[in-house]
Amino acid sequence: MKKYLIVLVLLSCVFCSASEVKLIPLYIGSNTFTVEIADTPGKRSLGLMYREYIPDNYGMLFLFDEEEYQSFWMMNCKVSLDIIYIDSGKRVVDIYPSVPPCKKEPCPSYMSRKPAQYVLELRANRAKELNLKPGDYISFSIGK
């Protein structure tokens, strides 16, 4: 019971802080994406949880203060996602394609094989459709 209460409190705080959704354009080759910015602990914790559908050119970009190994999981996700790790130079360093939702705890985690400062989540198989690979450049600008 205590565990569920903690989750409820966390989610209520997350939803309060997530009310201001920041969207920016992001470019992979000639493809333009609209991405939500996850730049606070609350927004990063919530991520794309509970989404029933992710459009083709939509995603979420997670921002971290420093380039370091990042680890993600699929707790409370309803759809499979591509998890793309990006370094401070905006180059892809790792891709986990079509990561399935977590069906039972403990959920597996997906750690970047190299340090990353950004993490991009797209709908499953999108990276493959774009022929995205480590070393590719992703263009975006974070406004202040």
C-alpha cells in the first residue's frame, strides 16, 4: 500500500509540473519531428507513460545537465518505443529499437553503451524506417 501511495504522490507532482508542455522541431535528415521536451525530473519521470499512440513524426526529447551513461525503462508505457541516445555533440551513440512495454516488475532497463546528454523516444521502428544509426547527426535547438 505504501508503495502505491508513493507512486500516486509522485504522479500528482509530475502531472502538476507537466502542465506546461514545451514543443520544439527536431530534424533527422530531411524529416521534421515535433518533440516534447522533458527537462525537469517530473517530466523525465513521466516521459511517454500512459500514451496509447505515438504519431510518426512525434516524440519526446529528454535533456540532461551532463553527458553520462543514461538508463531508461518502460514502466507504465502502453506502446513500444525506439530509445535513441545522443551525445552532447548531437550524434547518435546508441539505439534500442522497438523496446516493448514492461509487463511485470522488475522492469528491465536499457542503458546507453556510451555517455549521452539527450535521449529521444520515438514510436517503435521509426529509427529503422529512417535508417538511423550511431554517428548520425540529429538537429535541434533548445530555447531558454
